[in-house]
Amino acid sequence: MKVVLLADIKGVGKKNEMKDVSDGYARNALIPQRKAVMATREIVKKITHEKAIHIAEKKKLIDGLIRVANSIKGTIFTFDLPAGKKNEVFGSISKKDIEDAIEKRGLGKHSVKLEKSIRELGEKNIEIDLGEGIKTQIIIQTIPKTK
């Protein structure tokens, strides 16, 4: 029997997929538990339409993320770090500091790839994950804090 899954089912398939399962499994387990419905023309047409809408929305989201990635690529973010007379650093720039700076500039909330806090002066390229596999690089510039 052909059914459309209403939920992800391990070993069978994912939500909104049409699968061919045994009649007994469909009638005794999937349909009574509301994990699937019989694949009628109307249901298949509805699911196909919903998938098309989902794909279009995802494409629109990815296109927007690509525009954001291109607009912030290479942007320099400057941070002041307390430093001694010989430029020894007494503070650090964390992942959260960078994420907050990006958000303050109105560029949205994005995930920063930073293994450890920045504890030296100078410039460093940092990878930003915008989601949906879209990534870009920004430049973090640290300068000694003046009194």
C-alpha cells in the first residue's frame, strides 16, 4: 500500500515522503498511530505543492544569506584590548564579543567560528557561519587600548 508519511520513521522514511509499505503495517500501525495516511491523488498533490513551497522558501533564504555573506565579507571589526607598555595584552576578545559586534552593526545574528579567544594585537581572519552552509570571512583587528 502506498502511504504518505506524516512523521520521520526510522527504517521507513522521512516526513512527507511517499512509501510503499505492506498493507498490514499501514493499517495496523502507521495509519492508526497517525504516522501516515493513504496516498490518494489529493494527498499526493497537496504534499507536492507543500514541497514546492518549501523549496522556494529555502532558495529565497539561501539567496538572502549569500547577499549578507557578500556584503560583510572582509569587513573589519576593531576591538580595543588593554595592553602594557610593551604591548603585552591583559584581556581577550571572545566569540560572543564578535557575535555582539556583528549584531550591533545590524548584520544579523550569526555564528562565529573561533577556537579560542583572541589574546594578541593585530589582524585575524575569522569565519562566520550564516547558516544553510553559507560561510564568509571577516577581519578582527585588535589595537592597544589607550587611556
